[in-house]
Amino acid sequence: IIQIVCDEFKIEYDDFFSRQRKNNRRYAIGITATLLKDILKLDVADISFLLKKPNNLISIYSNEVLELNPKHKSDIVIIEKIENINTKLKQINHGY
């Protein structure tokens, strides 16, 4: 899941876990956290441990993703990335 999100956002795997502020990294973390919760049924504490971020940031980033507005231009780009990620995950899950 993490690598697929990194690929979609064109973020290096190491940069995903870095403390540097990079473009869209916040959304990448929020999407990853949401997917880990929805697909693997992990709780915030487990996601926090895996993503090496405090619980409160995991909640904030995840909520930002859930509150994306398909009518806002900048949000549309992120929503399209989420759709691409979900398509790739379904292909992996179905063995394509």
C-alpha cells in the first residue's frame, strides 16, 4: 500500500518517512493511513507505529483526505490519485 501511494505521488519511499516537508506528502500519508484502516482494519495506534507519525497527525491527515471536495480544483487532483491507487490495489487483490 505504501509503495503504491508513493508511486502515485512520485515520492521516494524514504522521503515518505522523512521529516522533510514535501509536496503532497501530507496527502500521501493521509491516504495511506485511510487505506490501512479500511483495508487492513488497523487502528490509529498501529498505523501510527507503521508510518512513524504521532497518533494525532495520523487522525488529522486521514480526516483531510476524507474531507476532500470533488468541486474544488486542487482536491480533484488528489481524488483522481486516490482512484488510481484503489484501481491498482484492486488489480493486485484480484491477481491482475
